[in-house]
Amino acid sequence: MSAKSEKESILLVDDSAPTLEVLERNLVAEGYHVLTASDVAGAVAVLDSTTVDLVITDLKMPEVSGMDLVRHVRDNFPDTGVMMITGYPSIEGAVQAIKDGAEEYLSKPFTDEELSAAVRRAFGNLHSRRQRAADVTAAPSMPHGLLGESEAMREVFRAIGKAASTSATVLITGESGTGKELAARAVHYGSARSSAPFVPVNCGGIPDGLLESELFGHVKGAFTGASESRAGLFHAADGGTIFFDEVGETSASMQVKLLRVLEDKEISMVGSNRLRKVDVRILAATNRDLLVLVKKGLFRKDLFYRLNVITIALPPLRERGDDVMLLATHFARRFAAEMGRSPVQFSGRALDVLRSYDWPGNVRELENVIQRLILMTDSDTIDTPDLPQLMRFSAMRQTGLDRTLAQVEQEYVSNVLASVGGNKTRAAQILGIDRKTLRQKLRRVSGSESAGEHSSET
């Protein structure tokens, strides 16, 4: 490693003077600025007086353990990375160290190369965390709630800008919860019709028997209960925009009527033969593949092409990268303000879990999760244990077809144990084995780790 123009600082904590000397010599040679402490009390004093980028601590020390130091750093210095080293390796220790905030866990004996690689990984994690924190303060956003800086969302913003500059019909596609109505509002309020009404219609939420009356209005006596004439949503949207959400849910007869409005710009109230011209721009959205519905005969081909003049495709949240962190921070600030709370932050570990989760419910699911966290969490920092258990566990899953069956089992056992906070009884229940079998598997894991460490000790 080449010397650094601004040296990254490392605090080494170990009660063994020879170990401290060897570690310090190696890390100084790597170009780091190194501080040392022989116990946790000394380390706390250094942290209180000096800015430290990374703490590397031994686990077993007299009086106060390295695990306590890890917790102290996480609670008081969220911008500092932590790495644990120990001569007593065990899967329980690794799980607890990671759970408490250590970003790397290195077992003795280890080589100089292994130490260097672990430190680089720890700094890589720290730099990523700092970059994400910096990014959330400079996130570009569109009006009316759309937020994002991923390339996928930038493409959406460009499409919205083009759609807003025309009067063409727009079809907005995307999974449930991706923000289709927000995109429709952005198109409307960015257009020349922005001062006129924007009228949303949930096609799936209005019974088909009532939808025609809701859209076109009815005259007195048109049907039982029609005691007076009533204007419809097309009348309300005249001069503005009407937005058909989940347009794929409309019936065949309603599709014919919508097609007629698109072609002739005329409507007639239920119970009347009189046609009336309307000046309404139509936007539509669907979470279904309309072409598939067309092939099945469930959606009119001519209506599909009338709607699909301009298409805006909203990406699922799982394809938006670090937008997850931007949105989580945005929702946390909003809900904290609504509840009169001080601003709430996320730990680096919690952000990593949020980033890796699949989000089947997309932005709506993320918003609900953040609202629940703000309601249920008393601390000003949301950490991994505060997140829903399913989310924590799914984030630990890894893929890859280059591992042995034993390695896959070892990883799965470790992940399950970590997901329940080290509770062996609960882990055994999830795995479908008894505690004795679980203990045997854990001993095999620890034994294989120890057996594999025959390199020169640092």
C-alpha cells in the first residue's frame, strides 16, 4: 500500500505489549497513523481526545472486554469503524461481535496479508457508509414526493419532463407501491394544465356498476336512487387531468366507453343521450402487463394503443440501488417531525440491511417500515436489532454455486443463529433440530476454523 496523503488513523487495543508492537509496526508500514492502548479505559480516553477512523481491539482483556469497547464505539462514535481480533475463535463470538457492531472479525493466528486485507475491508465499509451519509443530504428530487438519484429514476424524471411538455396520453407502468400516482401528479403539475384539477380514479376500488356513474355522472331518474342529477369525475376534471389508476381492472364495457372518450373527447351522462365535449387529458397506470391481458382477450387492443402513446416505467425499489437509503432518511425525517421527535439516524449496519432487502412492496413498504420504526423505537439511532426479523434474516442470505454443502450448512446455521440474537433454543426450532445437535454443529464450525489456522502468527 502506498503512503497516504492524509493518513487514516487506527487505534490498537490489546493487553499484550508484544502484540501491540507487532501490529503497530505492520500497520505503520502500510501507511496508517497508529495509536495504541493497553486496555479499554485507555482506549476510551484516546477516543475522547482524538479523532479515530478505525478501532482494532482484542476480545479477551482484563476487567473490561473488547466486546464492551465495541458497544461503546457504536453508541458514541458512529463514524468510527470497529474490527475485532481474538485468540479464542468461536461462531458465537463472531455472531456477537458482528451483532454489536464490529465490521470485521479476525482470529489469531493470522498472517500479515490477512491483517492487511481485513483492515482494507474495514476501511472500505467505513468509506461506503460515510459516502451514503453524505449522499442523503444532496439527493435530487422531483415535485410531489418523487425522490431518487439512481440512473433508473433519472430516466423516470426525464420521461416525466417530456410527458409534461405534451398533451399526449400517458401510460405509467410499475409494480404496486412504486409511486405511479406520484409520477402522474408530477406530469400534471409540470404541464400547462397545472392550474386545473387533477382527478384520480381507482378503477379497482369502484364497483363496475357504479364506475360509469362516477365517471360520467347521471341525470335524475337514471336508476333507482338517482333522486337528482349529478356531474361525474370527467366534468370535475374538465380543463385538467384525469388519472385512471389500475386501468387493467376495468370491465370490457367500460373499456369501450373509455375508448370513445379518447377518440371523440365526448361524454354522455348515464340516463341521457346528450353528448358533451370535455377537455381532459387522460393518464393511466397499471401494475399488470396489459399486452398479456390483450393476448388473453381481457383488455382491448385499440384502447391499449390509445393509452400507450407515452410510457413511463417506474422501476421496483430493489433495482434502485442507494435510493433505498435516500428514501429511508426522507421518511424518517418526515415521521419524526410529524411526531415532534428529534431527528432519527440509521446506523451503518441498519442501512446495509435496508439496502440489501428485496422490498416486494416497494416504496410503500419502505415507508410503512420506517413509520413503524419511528413509532416503536425510543433511541435516536435505529440499528439492526430494531429492524423486522424477516428483514434482518433475508439480508444475511448469500448466493453462489461455488461452495461445498458443508459450507452452505455452516453459513445457514450461522445466519439463523445471528437472526435470533444468538438464542440457541430459537435457532434450533427454526432449523428443526434439537439443542444438542445444534451444539455439535457449532463445535464442528469452531473446530474447522481453528484447524485451518496454521499460518505464521502476527
